[in-house]
Amino acid sequence: MSAIPSRRRRRAIAAVVTGALALAVLPAGVVIGSSKLLNEKGGNSVDDSPTTRIPVTPTAMLAITNSRNEVSSLAMIALDPSGKGGSIVSIPVGANAEIPKSGTIHRIGDSYMTGGLAALRADVEGLLNVSFNFADDLTGAELAAVIGPIGNRDVNLPAPVLDTAADDTAVQVVPAGQQSLSPMQIANSLASSQTGVAESTRLPNVKELWTAIAGAATTTPASTGPTTTMGSQDYGAAEEPTDMMGYLESLLKGRVQVWQLSATLLTDAARNPNNADLYEIDGGEAIMVMASVAPSAIALVSNSIAVMIDTPFDDPQLVRQAVLRLAYVGANVVVVRTIDAPPAKETQVFYSDEAIRADVQGYTTLMGEMQFNTSAEVIEGVNARIVLGEDFRTFIGSPGGQTIATSTTSTVP
């Protein structure tokens, strides 16, 4: 596992300094609704039996390369624990992969050019603080062979898909607008990018293309168990695919959702001295998404406690606030899920060790008042379960909740 321990906290601090802790609207990256993402089986299959294990969510990294052997599209595939359905998370190829130890600033896509698939995988794992079970790089033709069974798909592209030809001229791959594309056209579109053109101009098309693939999935639920309550269903261990064809086949056997990680162009000369097409991802959003769709893949990035967040609110902005604040004080947010219950007034904390209570009590400057409850429930890999209440919503909208403390009594590595 190559995740760098200081990254999550550094990104959270950066978000705080730039005012990202204000209630901001997340970018429009959700295809079938934010609550569906947070309800994904990977994030809510933890039952409330005395001892529970977080279900396994196999993950794969898929890099699509263009004719110049550059990564043009990049995605994480997270399978449902049942092995049917899951999530596609679209990742900006130009995301910042700064390595604190060396101070090197570069795009994660550049790593593929210098170190191949292994270097790209290491950067993306570090960026998202996850560990992939599998990684592969496919050309447009290879991807077309993998997604061939989906048949023609209807898409509505906001802009034409353009590529750079061998003579450095722009060539149109498919036009903009509503149309039906073959698997080859979808694959070639994901494998297309223009030299010298900002990736941000392509992201709306990329999201639409991944959505077209996801739309070919089976529409019935991936499992017959509860999707918003803490059930006791035992999913067992789904067989982990051994190649990208296996991942795509498993993915399309159940409901599939798509999330495109937001990207903000870095214009700061100190952080982007070469004025590269370099983007910062939203740290709170990334943690929220990973903890929702692939909790078993998350790497602990500090020596602090591991936390599960339960939310009764259908509001990803609110959850992002909780995630970002906990990350800021060094906590590892490892599971996020929605629960089918009306929100209580107080934010509740469930724990089984008094030492954990002492740590979480130090978070009140960023989380507001919390009610503490001892619990006999043991969730493997989780030290405390926090259930967001109305008080948290009120707190983050108050002047005090928008002021970030410069110190904390929590144990921060």
C-alpha cells in the first residue's frame, strides 16, 4: 500500500485555510442521486450484531490510454460486496500527486509516462488513500473488447469528443449532442484527449461516457437485503475478479452508480510553478466517496482512531463537512453510510473504550456538542461510531462552527 500518511490531513488543512469548510455545493458529479451513493452496500452492510466485520468491496483501477500512450481517462471500480453491481468513480488524470517528502509536484497521469502502470497505481492509491486489488491499462480497442456486451448506448455529449492526430491537428471522434454510440465509439471517446487542451473541458463528456456504460447494468438491486438500515445479512465473500473483464462483468450484474471527483485548477505559482494542467481534488469529497463505496479498501493514514459516520440526512454536503472536520483532527474516517431513521437532536457517539471517548471529546470544537454512549457492539477496524444529529447541522451553520480552532486536545500524529 502506497498511501502517504500525511496527505489526508494536509488536504484537510488546505481546505480549511481556503475556506472549504463553509457549506459549499458539491460539483454535479452524481448520476443517480447523492443518497444512492451513500446508500451503496459497501457503506451500509455493517450489521449491529455484537461483532461485525466490514464487508469486502473489491476495487480496481482502470486507466484508458490514447494513441500517444498517455492516460486520457482514469476510473476506480468498486464492486458491491455481493459481487453484483457497484460504483464507477471517475478520477481527474491531471490530479495533483505532490509527494511531501521529495517536494515533487506532478500530475498523476505523468507518472504513467515515466514509470508505467505501477507508478500510476502508486500515485492514485496515495491520492485516494485506498489500496486497489487490481489495476490495468487499456487502449481504446482493448476497452471496446471488454465493454462489447453492453451494445449501443444512448448518450448526450455536451461537447464534441476531440483527439490529437499524428500531425498534431485536432480530429473529431464523435460529435456533440444526443446520439447512440457503439462500444467502440464509447471506448475511443474515453481514449481521446487533445494535446495542450485543459482536461476540465473534457470532464463533462467523460462523466457522460462512464454513465453510458453504467446504464447497461442490471436494474434490479444487487442484493435483497436492506439498503438503508443496519441489517444482519451475511454477504459472505464475493469471488474477486482476476482481470478487468471480470470486474466489468461483475459490475454490470447489479445497480451501478457513477461519481466524478471534482477538480479545481491549481493557479498558485508556488504550487504549480510550471503552470501545468494540474488540479486539486476535494479532500473531504474524496474521503466521503471512498468510505461510502469501498470501505474495505481504505488505508489508515494516521495513528489516531478509526471512525464510522452514520447519517440520517440525504445531504452529501453535510456529510462532507463531518468527514473533513474529522480528517482535520487526524481521525481516520473508514465507513460512511446512511441510516433509515429520523435524525435525533443530538449527535451521538457510540464507543466501547473510555480512552476512545477521551479522544472524541476533543473534537467538539469542530463537531459541536455530542452525546456519548457506551456500546457492546464491536465493529472490526472501527473505534467509534458517530451518528449525525440536528445539532451538527445547526453548529456548522453558526459563526462558531465556521471558525476553525488552531489547536485541539485530540491526539494528532
